[in-house]
Amino acid sequence: MTTSKDDELTGFQERAPYEESIDLRTDFVMVYGLDDSTPERIDRWRAAGYRVHLMTGISWGTYQDYLDGRWDGGDHWADAQTAGDGSPILHGKSADIPYMVPTFAFTEYLLEKLRPIIALGVEGIHLEEPEFWARAGYSESFKREWQAYFNEPWQPPHSTPEAHFRSGQLKQHLLSRSLDRVTSVLRDEALQQGRQVRFYVPTHSLLNYTQWQIISPESRLRTLPSIDGAIAQVWTGTSRTPNVYAGKVAERTFETAYLEYGIAQDLTRGTDRRMWFLHDPIEDHPDRTWEDYLANYQRTLVASLLHPGVARYEVAPWPHRIFNRPYLREGTSERSLIPADTATSYLIAMNSLRDLDQPDVQWAHEGPRIGVALSDTAMFQRWAPGGESGHYDGLQDALALEGRNQLHFSDFYGLALPPLYEGQRVCPVQLENLIDTPDALDDVDVLVLSYEFQKPLAPGIHYALAGWVSRGGNLLYVGDDADPYHEIRSWWTGRYETCADHLAEALGVDRKRDDIQPVGAGRVQFVAARPADFTESPDRAAELVAAIRSLSEAGGHGWQSTNWLSVRRGPYLIGAVLEEAGGSQVVEGNYVDLLDPRLPLVRRRELGPGELAWLRDLSYDDAVLLASAGRVVDWQQDDAGLRFSCEAPRGVQVTTALRLPSEPARVDGATETQYEDGVLWLHHAGDPAGTHVELTF
């Protein structure tokens, strides 16, 4: 836990100037936004000991000088993303910050805005949230780009399924083109100045963007040579979006976050690029309670820790709004600043996250690894003729939203939630990665695929699938061919009735059969059903589970139904009792509870439905430092005693747990201590400059 900052394991983003109350003592900080104060803010955070990055929006921002013509003398409101009624699509509650169409002119404007940042010596530039709304596509600049890209006249994106699909393809192309030029040019100019600057893209998950009806580059980021990695922007606001399971519409924050983090890994999996998982102790919605924020934060936190392939984290966006802004408490109408225990709990998690790069990974249940294929093209199919799409960005009442059935994205969740609630390791798989990543399915035993809400962009995907199945993979295809997007112009039209027919041909099987068919060392089964049907009732969910289980067992993979999704990462036990699976789970051993601000010892705990665990196992090793709400530095230990400094934001209460064979004779630097069963707890006020602690044995 006394790690170097060079690895950039943890960081946060902040627009506010430096304050001791928001000095989280992570490895790096992403100074947010481009304005006259940016150089000063960068210098101040660097003086506080941080590696400094810069973050700014690439699809929206304070770009009024571009829009009103001050930049080049020409009005550019035609570059605002525009809805079907002719109105610009604005960011949040702003009146003059539209989402932008990334034209060549806007891209050159961004380059000019970003160039001065290179000279400020930042180590990374984060271009966040490249986004194009599915309901957009009616501006004059977009119509012009359509003509250039497709070499045919523009079509209203909501006139036919084909027009909507093509609109999505173009939106993704424009965003990718802009990112590629900005990052490539700036990297070259930085090298000319003798500087190394890395470029990252903080982005929502493909699952969330599809659910919220937004187009983004997603898998295309892997093909852009100047992109060094990404931040998976998964948080309470995205993951509490309702979905349907067993006929019940509900928020399923933990389960949705687990699936979101799962697909986000594929942005960098199999590459040397970096991935950080985001957590947000608050969310954009300002009227929740502190209790609600903490409970849902812990749900997303634990969901992320169940993906041991990632060990870097953005611990918070906007710590100023966490530690310096009042919110409601349960049962009151009064707003108050963060409760002391809540602040301590957040900081214990943030500091413990630096220790998650653990090579020893053990799952509680070694059942089949189930992949659910998800393609970028799902973002292009979020409209149906005669359907109401609605608009949702995490701030509306989703349960009362017009068009909420579309928001539920039941075609995906109908395939993913039933096996997940059986306690199986379910992980979405980026379909496009099969084209150029030979090991894309190496960690998958059973793949569930449907083309009723997405399409394969190239026939090569099917040849890759056929190779994987023939080597021992198990493929379950679900689809009834009712999707109107089967009729769009694409590589399969004219030769095959649907793209699924080409899949069957590539596999060398009869698609009309509904039994399990062998293919080399593997097998495939076709189920003629609409994926969303498996959300309708417990019986329909059980039908899908039976099909996946049968295919899995035919492939020699055991199946154990459980309500406990859990993994050990080195000394850390992480787990969740799946709420709708029912029952409880008993954990026994010798642990410290990292989700409790007191860091209490746990010998036995019975967890009920929906309850979570992040426990530090004392029997795993003999490490002295177990956990702390501060960053422990300058560690010195000898026979006479122990000395260290503990850094934390000013105004918080710090708790540190140390393993010691006996109670020390003297403790300096702590305001309160407690010793029990080989563990010493220290308490003191936070100080970003560090509180010196000395123990005399």
C-alpha cells in the first residue's frame, strides 16, 4: 500500500483550484477545463506533489468563441448537434453549450485550444466523452458530412431503420476522425518540443451508451494509434438506470455496474494501453441522500473489484462536490456537509485501491465463463419505426420516462441477467475485437450471441467465431429474425436472408435445427426467440439458463447455481450476494472490513440479499499495514518501533489499522488508539502535509 506514484494507480479529476480539503493524495490529478486559470491550477496541484494531467470535453465545452465567430469570423452554430425539430442539443441545463458535430473546422479549433497545454508540461491529456446523440443528425453540417461519407443525399435518421443505422455509423466515424487528428497532431508537436504526452479517452461503457441512446467511438479507440488508454466512466448515475428481470422493472446498480465494467475492459484488453475504472462517491443527480450515495457507491465499487484484470482507478470525479457541498440526509429535508464516517469510508476505499494489482486471483466458484456479445452497432439500432425513444441522461425519473421500454435495453439484459443471477461469471464481449484480436475469446467458455439488436460489421467476425468454436468453444445464438434492421444494406444483403444465416454457413451447421450441433471440438445451438422475451417472467429466464447450462455441460464445464459472486485478489475477499437470487452467504475467517469506517475485525458474518463484502484477510500474509483512510509514506520499521507519515485531506477523520504482536508502549501522533487481538487502530485528523506517527515497542 506504500506504492510509488509513477504507476499512476489512482487519480481524480477536478475543476476547482487546489484546496487542502480536496487533496485526496492519489498518484495523479486531472486538472479539468481550458480557461485562463488552467496554468495556475496546474502549477498548484503539481506543487502539492501530484503528477498532473489535463482533462477536457471533446464533444461539448465552453466553445462560444467558436460558435459565435470570434475564432475565425464565421458563425458555427450549424456544427451543433441538432434534433429533428431543429433545436440544438444542449449539455445539461446550459443555454449555450451544445454538443458538437466534430467537423474538420471544429477539430482544428480544438487543436488550437489544446496546443498551449503541451508547454505546461502535463503528462497526459484526457479528451472525455466523445458523444453524438442518437436523436441528432439534422444539422446542416451533418447533412454535408453524410453526402461526403456515403456519396448520396442525406436521409432523416428517423425515417427508416437503414437511415438510422447509417446515421450511427457516420456519427462514430466523425468522432473517431476528430480524435485521431487531435491526438496525432498534438503528439507530433509535443515530440518536436522534446516532450512525451500521453492521450486518454474517458468514456462511458458501450452498454451505457447504447442504453442511453448515444453514439461513441468505443471499439474504434483500439485502432487509433495515438490513444494510450481509457477511463471507464461507470458510476451510480449510469448503473442505476432501470432494466427488467423476471418481469420486474427495477434499478439494479450492482449487477448493471458489473456488466458495464466488464465490457469496458475490452477497450484495452490484450493491448499495452492503460485502463482506469471510475468510481463516483456522489453522482450528477443533486437530490439524493448521503445514505443513498454511499450505498450505491459501494455497489459500483465492489462490482468493479470483481474484474481482477484491471487495477487502476479514478477514485472520484469532482472531490469538491463530495467534501465541500451539502446534500440531504435520510429522513430530513435539511442539507449537510459530508458525515464524518462517510468521508472516512470513502477514503479507506480510495487508499486501499492502490493495492489491487495482485497476481493471486481465486474465484469462489470455478463455473463456466459466460460471454454475452455486444457490438458497437447496438448503438446504431436504438430506434424502431413507430417507437418512442425518449431522452435520458441520468437526471430524469427513468421509471416515469416516456419511451422507457426502449431505455430498458431488454434485448441485452434478457441474455445477461438470467445467467448472472445463477451466480455465473458473466461478462460482455466486444464483438468487433474478434476481427483483430486472436485471443479475444480465450477467457470465454460459452458465448451468447444475438443479431436482433446489433449486427456484425464484417463477415470476418463469423470466421473468427467458427475458428473459436472448432477449437472447443460453445456458441448459443438467440434470434427470431424479427428485427427490421436485418433489411438494411450491408455485406450480407442480397446473398443471405439475415447475417445469422452467414454465421451458420461459416460454422457449417443447419440453422433450422434447435438441438446442439457439434463443430470440431466445440458446439453450437440456435434458439429461435427474441432476446427480450427472457425478461418477461422467471420461467422465461429459466428457459435461457437451461439452454446455456446444457451447452456448457455438453462442453465439459460444471455448473453450480449460487447467490454468491466472489473473488479473492491476494489478501482481499470481494463478494456480493445477488439480491434477486435470494438467500444468504456466511463468511468466516479473520478479516478487517474495508467497507466500514471503523475497520472492525470480522470473524463471522452472514450477508443477506444485496449485501456486499470487501474484506482484508489477516491470515493471507503478515503485512503490518492493513488499511488506512490516508496515504502512508516514509515507512520505517525496526526493532525499536515504527514510524510513518499519513497524508489525508484536511477536515476528515483518519482511521488506520496495523497488525502488531503486542500493544506498543507508546504512540505519538494519534489522538486515539485501540488495541485488540493483534490489531492497533489509530485515529487522527487529516492533513495533506502528513501526520507523523511514531510507535515505540
